[in-house]
Amino acid sequence: MRSLKIKSAMLMLVSMVLLTITLILISYSYYNTNEYKFQEANARDALLTAEELLELKCPGPWQIKGGDLYKGQVVINNNFVIVDYIQRVTEAMCVVMMNNSCVATSVLDKGGCNRALNMDTYPLKQGTLKTLDAGRCYLERTEIMDQMYQTAYKPIANGDGQIIGLLYVGVQLDNIPFYEPLKMMGITGFTLALLMALVTIYLVNRSFSKPLQEVINRMQEVKVNRTAHPLPLNGGGGIKELSQAFNQMLAAIVGGQQKNHAIEAQSSHKHQQTSDNLDIGISDSLAEGAADEWIAKMLGANADEDNLPKGLSFITLRQVVLFFMENRGNDITAESASNDLSLSKVTVRRYFNFLEEHELVEIEQRYGAVGRPLKIYTLIE
């Protein structure tokens, strides 16, 4: 039973850990996806705001004149005021490119004194100015000056629709390693998993292990005492069915014991009854022998079956004589003999008359207050 508890606890703990890991990975994936979408939306909004601010501050089309990039009548080359203004408003760095060169940027180089106008500082992972589509917004994550940015950029086209440059913005990302949220989720998840495992083990022990131990204890009690108290029908995980099966088994055992006791009692009663019947049989045989001896002594040859009057039998004569012997000292009438011997009064009177003819009975007549006289017979021995 202890081994079962340990195995159940380990199974629960492993299941909870696996479930927690799965939930953490799903949650992290969901968190990461939503975070990406949120950051991309911020970069896209910053790009749209930058376009509107440029249109507001520098109304007019984009064009190249004398080797410089213009927005309307405003020169953009080295116009750091406008890009710094856009950065303050959008909280995103701003870069303006003309063909394959950076002409204005709000980003400082690593020294922090000069503008980072090197094109290699701003990699384009999705192509070059020649391969980008006019009017399309591109989104990507890029490392700029050892800092991760969510960037958004869109080609700049002149009045003829020719791509002549690029408007580029980037929202700075937190310098938090990708595994930090996962680590926090893991710590929280494993703590919750441990608590859930402990609660589950407690509930399993309460609803399964303890009832199962109770079943085992009752079965051992039945083994020793051949009896036990029935189990309550509660518990889960098959415990209720197991308790019901135990109660049925217990009822069968108790029923079998009662049946055996009944059989033993019945057998003892039959043995006693057989013994009593044997004693009665012996007693009856002795009594019949005494009756036969009396008949042979008193009647002699007249006692033979062939010498008896027609309609009389030796066996019935023996019953009548035996009745006289057994009721010695009692008042015997034809009616009382008829009732005890289950013979008709006519038959009894014929045997009484036969004994009277051979002077083997004495007759006393008694008169009651009303009715005919009553004959009382007594056997002469």
C-alpha cells in the first residue's frame, strides 16, 4: 500500500510538471506572439506619424535637386532638426535615405558626438531600394548600434512614382533576454504545479488510498475472524464498486456460515429424531411382542388368522389388544378406541364382541343422567 501511495504521488507530480511545462510553453508562445504584434503596431504607427509630421512641416512632393533630397522646398540632407523632432514626438528613431545613402538620422554613432550616417548601420533584410515596392510598409527586427529595434520603413517616391529614397523609423526594444519571461513563467508555473500536486495527492489519499486501505483491513479481518462489518458505499476511482463487491462477498460468507449452521442443526435434529424413532420402534416391537404373546396365551389356536371370524384380522386384533395394554387403568369405550385407532365404531365393536365371547374382557355398564348406558371395557390379563 505504501508503494502504491508513492507511485501515485510520483505519477501526480510528473503529470503536473508535464502539464505545467506545456502550459508555460503555450503561454510564452501566446505572450511572445502578442508582444511581437504590439511592437510591430507601434513601429507602424510611428512611421505613419513621421509621414504626417513631414507633410506638415515640409509640404510638397519628394524630389532630388542638385544631388540633395527635398521634401517640398525643404532640404532634408543633414536636416537633423526634423528627424530629431519626429523622434521626440514618436519616441522612435528616424532615418531618411536618398538612393543608397543616409542623408538624415536621429541616431548618434558609438562615440555619441556625430550622426550615424553610414548605410551599413541600417540593414534592410527584405531587399534594397531597387527591389522594394512603392507605398508598402515593411516591418522587421534589426540590431542598430548594439540595440534591438522594431523597425518600419517605406520607400519614398517622387512625383513620377520613381523610388528615390526611404523613410525609416525604429522603436527601441527592451534589453531583456528572450528567456526572462520564460524563466518567470517557469518559476511561477512550477510553484503552482507543486501546490496543485500536493492538493491532488491529499485528495487522492483521502478519496482513494484511505478507502482502499480500509477495504484491505476488512478483508484481513474476514480472513482471521470469518466476519466483518460492511463497508460504506462511498469513494471514487472504483472504490465504491470495490466496497460493494466486498459487501457482497461478506454477505455470501455470512450466508454460507448460517447455512452450514442450519445444516449442522438439521443433521443433529435428524440424528436425534432417528435415535428417537429407533427407540420408539424398539418399544413398539416389544409392545407388539407382548400383545402377540397375550393373544397366543389367551386364545390359543383361535388366534390364527384362519380361525378368526370372517372380517377380522390378526393385525387389527393385535392393535386392539395393544390399545387395552397401553390404556391400562383408563376407562375404555368403543368410541375412545375408535378415535385412537382410527377405526370405525362398528369395526371396534366387532373386535370387542370377539374378546367378550372368549371372556377376555370385563364389561361394566354405567348410566348417565341422560341417554343409553355406557359400556366400559377392561382387558383380562
